[in-house]
Amino acid sequence: SGRIGPSGIACDASGNLYVCHYDFASTGTKGLVSVLSADGKLIREIQAPAAELTGITLNPEGTMIIVTEASTNTVYQCVV
């Protein structure tokens, strides 16, 4: 909510969903990843350095999210 919409979803071993949200870089906002519990409650939000998030995955250990970002053509890693 509040951005263009979800652009990628990943799931961890506990059933939590990691949803990255796309927004235009021109808005000056940072990227946003919402973490939702298996029953749909918002657990937390994680900021990414840039706004045009296009995809997300978790590393095999489930300790980092990896997001792709279009305006900078960059892959970011964030500790969860």
C-alpha cells in the first residue's frame, strides 16, 4: 500500500513472506520490503537504498534478502 505495488515475493522456511514494492526513483524514496507472517500480519519493513525494486530472493541460510533495482541496475543485499 502506498506504492505502485508488489514487484516480487519470497518465502522463508518459517512461512514468512518478503514482499518488495516498486516505486519510481524520481520520488526520492528508498526501497521497501514488507515482511509478513504466515498469517498475514506485518512483522517489519526493511529499507533498500533505491526505490525501483524489481525482484527479491533469500540466501540459502535465510539471513539475507537480495533485491534487484532497476534505476541503478544494482543487486542489493540486506540482512534480515
